[in-house]
Amino acid sequence: MLQLCNMSEKINGVASADTSTAAHNTSADDFPDGGLQAWFAVLGGWCGMFCTFGLLNCVGVFEEYYVRGPLAAFGLSTVSWITSTQLWLMIFGGVVFGPVFDTYGPRWLLILGTLSYVFGLMMTSLSSAYYQFFLSQSIVAGAGSSAIFNSLVSSVATWFSRRRAAAFGIMISGASVGGVVLPIMLTQMIPTVGFPWTIRVLGFLFLVLLAVTCATVRPRIPPQPRPFAWATFLAGFTDAPFALTVTASFLFVWGLFLPFTYIALQAQQRGMDITLTNYLLPIINAVSIVGRILPGIVADRLGRFNVMIFITALCALIVLALWIPGRSNTALIIFAMVFGFSSGSFISLGPSLVAQISDIRQIGVRTGNAYALQSLAALTGSPLAGAIVKANGGDFLGLQVFCGVCMAAGSVVFVAARWVQVGWSLRKV
């Protein structure tokens, strides 16, 4: 009997230790900030960002092809709904995929998202009518890329704390590399093999890279199945730093994608040769590789909100002081370079700000909510800007002013988000 009692105590002790270990492993303070599995997650995230956000970084190529090709009968604003809806759904899907991630983890989100994304691209290659492009590219591919994108952001956040901005910057630099490679690939292949086969090659390339993503991305914190609760879902919006951060991001994103979408068309209107305009997007994305990595490293040392305020203010300044008055090819190229650096910094720092002010065990819900609001800005920004251009008889000045003012407003609200945390103190935040 004594032996049985001792054995029972040992078993209970082991169970208690396991429970304690599990609790410790889900602690918000227990981050390895490195290690093989953590960097494998960053590698898989890099491949996923190349395929998802990387393609959205070259929406201007799709916009130009559709307007001058199969959808020439539709106006610029109408065509913009295809790419803006794709971007909106990819980001807005976090409302659904964030809670799913917290409950079930990323494995099936990544697998099903990959299949949906590649299938949508293949159907885009077979499309000829507006509704076909919209359904295949905007809805099917957009939903698949959303499952991938939201899983990557939430997974990598669970591995890093002190080096989180740097890790996000490295991961999201995949989108910049995609933004360099993919526009050149599209503009070179479409005239030679045609749009359908260009998109099919793209789909096969993405299938290979996303297979790497599915094989390498794992979360540190085990999934925690729980019933959906509106109170948990909406709780973040009652937290002032979170509410102000997502509001600032909404305002900034309203203008963020306008240069990506319209700079080629605006440059051609200014007289730039079409051969040179085809390289404006690759220039923006090439410089943003540095912009997505270097500021993240600096932000981990000097404060993520501090660096975010600086780069958003820089974006607004160069739009208002360089893009608007710039009329020469040199001015537009310089704008593309500086904008690429500063806009890339915003995209990489955004998730680290949300993670910094959130319970890591609710990272899926918090990130999903933040991106959902940003997605509404992404959805309406390009069509609204297209309508402004139309209302001004094809002139891009109104679009450029709208872009700069939105970015400036976002920077001001980021200052407010920092102020509610530490006031006017200069300490790191």
C-alpha cells in the first residue's frame, strides 16, 4: 500500500510538473528569440511573403495590363476593384483566420490556403471577362493568400520578443524581393508567352515555395481550442493603445498602396518612356528590402513606436514634397527609392507594434482585428483615388494630395498611440 501511495505521489508530481511546464511554455515572457525552429519559421514566412504580399506589390502591372488589354472597356476606377479587393480580402480575412489560428494552429490554414491561392491563379489565367477575373483573382486567390499571410504573421510573433521587429523585417523582406522579381517577370513574359501562361508559371512557382512554407512554419505556443466569444474578439478595441494604433494604420494604409498602383500610369502621363516606367515598381520594392530589415533592427533598440512615427512622417513628407512637384524622370526615380524604403518599414513594423501591446496568447485575434481595419482602407483607397483622377480629368494631383494627407494623419495618430503609453517621455517604447 505504501508503495502504491508513493507511486501515486510521483505520478501526481509529474502531472503537476507537466502542467507547470505547459503554463510556462505559454507564458507571454517565455520567448526563445532564436533557435532552429524559430528561424525555420522565418524562412517559411519569407517564402510565403514572396508569394502573397510580393504579388500585391506589383498590382500596377496587373492594373496596366487590364486597362490596356482585356478590360479596356472598363474605367480605371472599376478595374482597380479587382486588385484592391484581392488586397482587402487577404488582409480582412484575419477576422476569420486569426481566431482559427489561436484555436487550431497554422497547419491546415497553410495547406488549404496554398491550394486555394494556386487554384485562384490558375483560374485567373483562363479568365477573359471582368467577373471571371474578379472571382478568380480577387475572391479565390485573395482568400487563400489571407489564410497563408495571417498564419505567418501570428506564428513568427510567438517565437520572438526582443528581436521581434528584426524577425518580422527579415520575413517580410520576402515580399520586397517578390516585388522586385515578379514585376520584371510579368512584364517580360506577357509580351512573349502571353498573360495566361505567365500566370500559370507564376502558380507553379508559388506552389513550390509555399510547400516550403507548409513544411517549416510552426507556432511556439500550442493551439488552445476555445469557443468563439464576441467579448474576447472585441476586447482589444477598448484598449487605448491598440485602438489608436489600428486607427493610425488605417489612415496610413489609405494612402500606402496608391503609389504602387498608379505610379507607372502617372509617370507615363508625365512623359516617362514605358520601358523605364516598367522598372519603377521593381525600384520601389528593391529599396524596400533594406527598409523592411534595417528599421526593424533599429526599432528593437530605440523603440518600435518611435521608429514608426519617424518613417510614417517621412512617407508623408516625400509624397507631398517630392512626388507632387517632381516632373523629371530623376525626381520620380528618387521618389520611388525613398518611398520604397519608408513604406517597406511600415509594413514590417506594423505586426510588431500589435504584438508589443497584446497578450501573445491572443495574437491571432489581435492581429486579425488590426489587419481587418487596414483592409477596409486598402479596399477603398485605390478605387477612391481612381475616382479622384477621373473627376480631375485624368490629372493625378488630387490623388497625390489625398495620399500625402492620409499618411500625415496616420503619423499624427501614431504619436497619440505612443503618448497614451508613456506621455511625452523620451524613453524607449
